[in-house]
Amino acid sequence: MTHVYNAPQAAQIQVDGWASLSHSQTESLEFLLVDDCSQTPLELRGYGLPLRLLRITTDIPWNMAGAKNLLVSQSTADWLLFFDVDNRAEPTDIAALSLSLPQLDPRTVYMFPWKNGTPGVEMHINTFLISREVVENAGGFDEDFCGHYGYEDVYFHYVLQRLGYNRVMLTNVPFVQGLARTEDLNRDAERNKELAARKFNAGELPMQGLRFNWIEQRVR
């Protein structure tokens, strides 16, 4: 599950990778992708995958929390794998991960090693496997941060921690960062930094979205 803004090539690269899997590897998976009101509507070649393309039609800058809430609302699976569109894991690793789900703890949030071209490996805050139960208990993703840059991800993981959910690294499914950086939106994070501080102090949970209009697009 991922979302994209003005990065059609990165989105198609993801789908091309998923298409390399066999039918038996994908028949128990669902692939959801949100086009977050890109200036040109996203078009995807879907290869017959169980893929849905959802387009947000309300133009809200930095609407990452809203896009994630839309993904949650339209998915049917008990486990949800979130990642940025330019962060890619080997498709065979994703298929193997899906087979291991019965052995995982639904009250644990699973993180992944992330390589971004610099020495060493770190954890990426937007790449995680989480059960639907935990997302719903946390109130989803806080759309109060939408319209301005940053901290919606920090606040989501703060809420998880405050509710007592552990985070564990799954070292056998590494993600590698590609290139799909958004350059044409304001990255001033001061407003959201102050908002996050107020919410930390208040200990509040997100209010349920969705605060925008959306449609489903046809996949070729």
C-alpha cells in the first residue's frame, strides 16, 4: 500500500516489480495505490494484478495522512504494509512476508531495514507492517497535519508508543530508496512541529477522516 504525488515512473516501477510474481504468490494479496491529486492523473499498466488505483480529487498539499486513511478504508486485509512509493523491496521478499503473517504478533508493529545510498542501514518511519486492529485502535492517521509538511508520521508512531505497542525490526525484508522527491511544495515544518508538540502534551488520538473527495481510476 502506497501513495504517489507527481511521480508516475516510481509508481510504475513498483507495479512492474509486483508483476514479476506468479499468480500463486499474488492471489492472497491486494495491491492499493493512491494518486494524491497529482497534476496529471496517474495511469498504470496493471498486468492483471489485484491492483486498485484510487485518486484523491481534492488538492491538499502534503496529504500523506489522508492518503493512508483512504488506503486503510479501501483495503480488506487484516495486515497492512505501508511504504513510500520510492522505497522498494524485492517482490519475492514481500511474497515470503505474506506467508509468515500467521506467525507474527498482531499487536506488534514491524519495521524494516532501509538503505538510502549512504553507509549503513537504518529504519524508515514510513515503512512498516501493521495490523488493521492496531491502526483502528490508534484512530488512523491524523489529517490535522495535512496541508503542511511533516510530523504526521512522527505523531502516528508516538500514538502507537503511548498505547503500548512495540516496534520490532524484520531484518530479512530490506527496502531501498529510489528517487521520487517532491520538489514543488513548501517544506516549512514549523506549523506541524508546533501542532505535534500540542498534541503530544494533550495526548489526544486522531479524529477519523476522510476530509477530501476521491474516485477510483481504471488500471490498464
